[in-house]
Amino acid sequence: MKHTIMAFTAAMGIGAVALAQTGTLDQQSPMTNASFNLSASSLTWQQQVRVGVAGKLEGFQLMIQGNAGAQFNARVRVGDGWNTSTPVFSQLFTKPNNGNEIMFIDVSSANIMLNVNDTFVIETQGNDTGAGLVGNYVPPPGNPLYGEFLFLNQPGCFADCGWRHGFNTYMIVGGGLTLSVGGGRCPGQMSFNITGATRNGRIAVIYGRCGGRTTIPGSICNGTVLPVGGATLVQIVTADGSGNATVSGNVPGGACGRICLVVLDISTCGVSNVIGL
């Protein structure tokens, strides 16, 4: 059963931005001296990534070039590249600003669980709207700045094998109470999935300022630290017999990029990951 999130009150007057990462930084490939065509729809790139931190893949940062409104498809396929398996995540993204900017591609809703040394590919493909992607290049026989190959349209490493897309990957470590985006984007109607709660237990849905901290006073979960500033209770929902629940509602533009959502398991005082709006 869906529950409606109460309207956020602060009109902060900024446009929508990518959700911010909150997980553990895992793999890094520098965003430095190479630029790749992420516009042409005929080009499908796959950057292979090897996992170093076990957990759920929260997402990855890419540095995207081009003007506001440029678009690209981002996908994740599990396994080595060149990879033709069914994508476990696929979404079209729109660049919000002009110039080079880092965008966070949040894939947490796909529940991609990975172990150390597992591989996956970050697949990107444009739709002829002018996007580019920043990475790095070391000419052979020098050592590439990231150990896994970049592929373009087919098996075999791209060009002379010295090219890499730039990225940072983030993992949510461990299980427990998890909050993920179920659908929609800010501003507008959004839904959020809650998993790992106490079965048939109560869950507090809370919003607050991203990057802040609030310590709960009082008798229930006294002293528990919430990873949002000025935490405000939205509502209390009840998990089903599997420990799951869903909340949904209309999120105004003023909350985008400034307000974050978190949930608290009232039975255990466990706190979920944070979701940026």
C-alpha cells in the first residue's frame, strides 16, 4: 500500500540535479586528459569495472561534457566486457547544466549485489544530442590509469588499449534497512521502496537537509543520529510481513538537490541509507 509524502515547505529555487552518492567509494578511474564521443547513437561504450568492496552497487560518477539538455543512456551489465547480457539497469539521463559537470548515476533501485572481484560494465550511449565524457589516456607501452579495458561496439579493447573512461563507483556495504527510489524524479511524483525493516513493524519516514546531522531526543530511539539536518517526521508507515513498504508523493522543485530522505526502523532504531531528492 502506498502512502503519500506530505508537501515539502521550503522553496529553494534551484533546478533538478543528480542524486548525491552516500555509499563507500570503491573503484576510481581519473577524469583527466581524454574526451570521448557520447553523442553519436551509433557508438556504444562499455567500461569494465572490477569490484573491490562487496555490497550493493549504489551508482557511479561520470564527468559529462556538453550543453544543458544533452542526453545519454547509462546501463549496467554484470560480467566482463564486451557484454551482451540483459542490462540490470538502464535509464536515459539529461544533462542539467552547460560545460563539464560530474553526474551521479544512481542505480541503487536495481539492487545489484556484487562480491569482491566480480566485474560489470558501465555502458553509455548517446542519442545525437551533443554529450561527451571525460576519461584518461596513457599511450603504450605505459600502464593505463585503470586496470580494466574500455570497449567500443565490439569485443577487443578500444584502439591501442590505453584509453579509459573516467568514473568513481560507490557501494552500499552490508544489508539491513535500505531505502531506494522506486520511480519518478524530482520535481514531480516520486516513489520510494523500503526493504529490510522489522516485519510488520513501524517505520518513520524522515526528511531533512542533505549533509547535516540530527540527534533524536526523547524516549524512542534516544541518541540515534540521523544523517540529515533539521530532521522532520513525514509520517509513520507499517512494513508488511516481509519487512517492506512503499511511500510516494509529489516532490516540489525547491527540494531538488537540497533535501534528503531517510527512514528509521522504530523497533530496532536502525537507520537506512540516505536518498537525495
